[in-house]
Amino acid sequence: MSLLDRFRENDSVSRALTEASKGASASVSPLDGVALLLFCAALADECGGDILTVVPDEDSVALFERDMSSLIEQSGLEGRWDIVAFPDYDVCEIDTAPDSLRRRRAARVRALRAIYAPRPNGPRLWLVSTEDALRRKTMPAARFAELTAVLREGDSWPMEELVGALVAAGYQRRRSVEREGEFCVRGGVIDIAPAQGDSPVRLEMSGNAIEEIRSLNMETLRSGERLREATACPCHEMEPAGEDVSFDSLRRDHRSLAERRAFFDASILYPETFGCLSGPARPDAFSILMRVNSRRASEETRRRREVASVWLQRNEFTDTEEMATGFYERGGGADSLPSVSLEPAGAPAAGLRLPLSPLPPLPISLSDIAARIREESGRADVFVIKIQGQARTIPRRRGHNVGKSHERRPQRRILHRGRDVRVHRRRDVQARARR
């Protein structure tokens, strides 16, 4: 019996799951740590369909995605859901951290593909996001599908049309692909690095048709296994504005880029100018919405809006508060979803409160403890050794070989002052150290 099954056997957990699955604005507490993960997994299994979980901040998105994936695997539910993180943009990274902004953009495009794509078969979607990321105005589903190129062997794709479709989707033409959102053309061969972060592919054209699709190693530029199809999603959530759009509200340097119909990262500051009017969530997209620690999420939303407003003011924008609020949709499709609040201990009562006590014991296996110790030891400046069954933490020193055993090494034979002497290597090193 898995840990999740034992968790469900608790009477209070069973009652809470029954009420929470109805989505009648229930509030369940106290939920922290492993108990929160177990309740989310049990509730998702109870509801079925696609799941939406809103957590307080970006760090919580990454932690929830990692820990929930591990729990699902250990509970024998792998393949049931495809857990996808949906981060928000940080305007402070526009000028200072372009690589971080690029990774956020790729993650958001990958999540939009999962949200907009139909799922008749296969795993269901479990989207993990923050409130701001879910409300940020983005490209509509119809336009996203229009700019997405689905490439299959044997399809008719004239070279000029394929190159034009990639350019329209924001891909940059290079001599060789080095990162997502780039493509190159060499004769009848096209290399593409999809914007959503999928493995790069190589297309071999025969006239106006795709003859073969293979995976591509960007380091060696050699093709690999054969693929049936490949997908190239848009590089940006915003598209170049149309001819009849006014750019008077844009800052001067951004206005010049927009007038040239160019893609640029600062376009996220003007969502409505570039065709983004609403968030991606639709009322019928998910079976239930789980809000984790709603009080902390509200505080984090307010803090992010203040930081964005200060950044806009420092960078010579006007109406900064209104502009920072305009990044996000008011209301949104997620508000009409059946929802349940999962609150930590000490949270104020809201709606139906279903106390979970006493919780069943949550055993942790020794293998999990050992894995966590190895993970923390490799990440921090300490290492853990075991002495007579007790773990001891020792500061790591420069030049210390962590993990190497100190077993006795074979003796070596040397010639010392004309005499044949056998010296143990370890003793020889200690003697030199004393000198």
C-alpha cells in the first residue's frame, strides 16, 4: 500500500476530499509539507480531468512541480498527469538578465502549448502557476495555433513558405542553431531549435516536401534518430503589431523597434499593443482550481506590483501604477472554476473549514533520507560522513577529496641512499606534511 493510499484512509481526509471535490469554495487546513502534497494528489485523483494549482510565488512553483512529480511516481500514478510549470515574467530582467528572461519565455510558450492543445488521449494536464502568471495577458489560442508549425514527414512545405512561417513566428535565421528560437538553412536541409524547448530537429527536404525528420545534436551538428513529426511553437507571446496600430504610448526606443515590426523582449510591457488581451485560462479548461496559501499569495502579488511600478518609474515610464496593473487581466476565466483553498496552520477561516486532525503517520524511508543527504551535501559547502552509525557534518576544505575512501594502498618500492626500502604511500605523505 502506497503512502497516498494510507493517507486517504484517514476519516477526516476522506470527508475533506468528498467536500473539496465538489468545488464549493471549501477551505481545508492545516496543510503543510508532505500533507499538502498528499492532499493535492488525492484531490486531483478524485476530480479527474485537467488540474490547476496556484501557489504563492515562483520558488513554490518549482518546488511543487518537483515534489509532486516525485510523489506521483512513488504512488504508482506516473503517466496520469503531465505536470507543467507556468512562470510569470519579471520586468526587472528585461535589461539585466536576458538569459533568465529567455528561459521564462520558453517555459511559458511550452505551458501555453499544453494549455491550448487538445488532449483526447494520454496524460491530463496539471498546470502549476502563480496568480500573476495566470492573469498575464498573452496570445489568444487561435493565433497561437496559427503560428505553430506542425511538421510531418511527407507533408508539402515549399522552402519559401516554411522559412516565412518560421520568421513570422519569431524565429531568427542563423548560420547554425545554438539556442531555442533559431533556425538555419543549408541547401535542402533546415535545422530548427523549437522555441518551447523541445530537442532540435533537422529537416531534409526533397523538392517541396519534407522527406525526413531527425533529431539534432547542437554541439556536434549531427543528426540522430528518425522522428515522425516535430512542432515549432511561436517564439514570443506577442506578435509584431499591425499596420493600423498606434505606437504613441511606447517609450521612444521601443517605438522605433515596433515601427520596424521587430520582436523584442520589452514588448511584454505593452500587451494590448501587441495583440494580447486576456489570460490563457478558460472557464471550461480545468476541472478544479487549487489555491495554496491564498493569504501569502495576495501579499506576493501586491509586492510584485510595487516592484514593477518602481522599476517602470526608474526607467522613465509614465503612469507606472496603471501600466503595471495593465499587464494582467482583471477577473479572468480561472475565477469561475470550481475551487478549493488549501491553507497552512494558523490561516484565518474562510468558507467551509474542514480540519484535518489527527493526520495519519507519514513514514519516510531510509533511501529517501540518504538521497536528501547526498543532494544537500553536493549543493552546500559541507559533506556528511557516517561514524559508527551516526551522521556528522564537517566543513568542506579546499582540496579535500569528498567521497574518496582512505583504504590502505599498496606499498611502493623506492631506492633510498643505495638501500632497498619499502615505504607506505600514506605514511610518506604524512611525513612530508610534518616536515
